[in-house]
Amino acid sequence: MAGSSVLSLDAPDPVTGGWSAWMDSPCSRTCGGGIIIRQRVCNNPFPSWGGAFRVREGVEFRLCNLEVR
């Protein structure tokens, strides 16, 4: 049709999710050994239009304040 516009109904390309920055909790103990919990989430960007979520771990644990006083 001459002079008419066509509306495209194509979906956007899939967006695969990416990790946020790591966030560390404070050490659970001030001495005698504790744990720091590190977390990140799959929201940078959030997966959309059929894109994949990240499958590796988003949580890590580390020992802290191991010295005995």
C-alpha cells in the first residue's frame, strides 16, 4: 500500500542477564573466627525477552578474623 506505514511486531533480541557487583557482609565475629558472606545477583541487566540467567554461584563464604587474642 503506497503511502501507509507498517507496524513491525518483531520482538526485541534476547538480553542475557549479567552479574551485579559483589556485596560483602561484615565479619560475623570480631575475633576467634567468623564468616563473611559475599553475594551478587543476576540483574545487571536483568534477563529479558527470553535471555538466559547466569548459572554460576551468586554466593561465596570467606573466613575472617582468624587470629586468637
